[in-house]
Amino acid sequence: MSIRDADWRLIREEVVSGASSFAHDEIAARTAAEEGLGTIRVYQWLPACLSLGYRQDPDTVDWEFCESNGIDVVRRPTGGGGIYHDTHGDVAYSIVAPADAVPGDLEETYELFCQPLLDAFKQLGVPAAFADEPAEALYEPSCYLRAIDPAHDIVLGGRKLAGNAQYRTRDAVVQHGSISFELEPERHLACFADPPVDGDAFRERVADLGASANTERDTPIDSEHVDMLDSLNLERDRAVRVIEDGLGEWCGAIEGDEWVKDEWTDAEREAARELADAKYRSEAWTRDREDPTAD
């Protein structure tokens, strides 16, 4: 069985909290295992969220800053360092596949799953690629400042553009990733208790898709009449659409110019709500990495 042989659905960009997002990935993995249905989803974080790597020490977080600034803190089921997911500046995606539709080798799966992202970047005029060589870590608790790994880190001009991570269940594979559409280096670093780097150092390591994409808009924008936020939203909307379409065409959920929009079932939505509350919003999971829902 291959990617194209599996049945797929594409869930276009939805607005979710961090806890809800990770719960939906987990429920999609159950669906993939039980029904053989793969899910591709693109999403936006609301409120902004600091996602912690599975083994990350909670003492690395500035909990007071996050709370006072309305930033959720949620632990991921994947490894790596923390990522600040800005509501506007972050574009997130997940690919959840039946295990028998993908290679057993981790690096081969990363290459397979990241190909539609690389194609989307190319269409946006962004010459992104897997890193040619590793780069040393600047600050381990932050994902974007950890060592760059050519196996799964997508870079632009040597700077990190997208981080990707995987986890596997017995019958499903989940890959999720975060694309830096715009940078908020000071806000990102302020989420951590004691980062030994500043905003300029962060910016040097991380690319900014919004500033780097050489894209043409469908209609000209008169800068004297449209404020900066509106123009940035137009750029972001186009980037999201290109990424969605690239992912959908890659797996066969989109054929030709057909607009495909699929949905979660009512049962999945309810299961995700219950899982988000019981696990991903719990202190036991976020602070201590203990799963309250484990048998």
C-alpha cells in the first residue's frame, strides 16, 4: 500500500487551541488505525500557544509571562524543544496516515511527508530545502534554536523555516509541523525562563516566510489605502491556500481544480473535546508528562 492507495480527507485551515489540536491528531490516528482513513489538516492557533517537547523540563518555561499574556502552554506528544505558535505568524499542519501506507524508515517518511511542503514553498517563490548540514544548538529548550537536523528541518538560506516531528502508534503515523510565516522573536524568547540569546540571534537562526516570499497578489494593493495588517493577512491567506492545495494534491484528496473540504465526524469532535480536557489541558500532562487517560 502507498500514500495514493489510502483514502484521505483534507481539513482546511481551522482555528483551534493547543490542547484541541493535539487531541484531534490523536483521534485522527485512531481513525487511521481503525478505518484506514488518512487525515491532512491545516490549522491556526487561538489563543497563541507554547507547545513543549515531550521530554521538556517545565522549569524552562516562564509561566508567569505566558499566563499574563494569554499564551497557552501545552505539552506535545513529540520530542524537541518548545515552540511559540503565534495566532497570525504560525501556519501549522498535520499528516496522519495508516502505518501500512508509509515507509517504516523514519527519514524516508520525513522526506515523503515534507515533499508537498517543499513544492508549496517553490510555488510561493521560496527556495526552501532540507538542511544540507547540521548546525549547533544555540538554546536547547527552544525548538528553533536547537541543533538543525538535515533529516527533518526545512531551511531557507541556512535559516530554519519549518520544524517537523513524528510519532507512531501501532497502526498509524502522525507528523505535525510549524511554519514560521512571520517572526515574533522577542515574544517567543520571553516564553522561556532564561534564554541566553536575544531577538537578533533568534532572527538569524529562523527564516521569515512573510518577508522572504516573492509572491504576486491577485489584485494590486495600494499601500496608502490598505494598512499593513490587511496586506499581511492577504499574503498569509495565499500561503495557507497554496500549502493546503499542495498537501491535498499530494495525497489525492484534491483532483484537478476541484475544491475539497472535508470535516471531522461528530463522534471524532466529541472524542477530541473529551481528550483535550482530560489529557492535554491537565497539569499532570503539561507539568509532569503523566497521561491521565492511560490505561
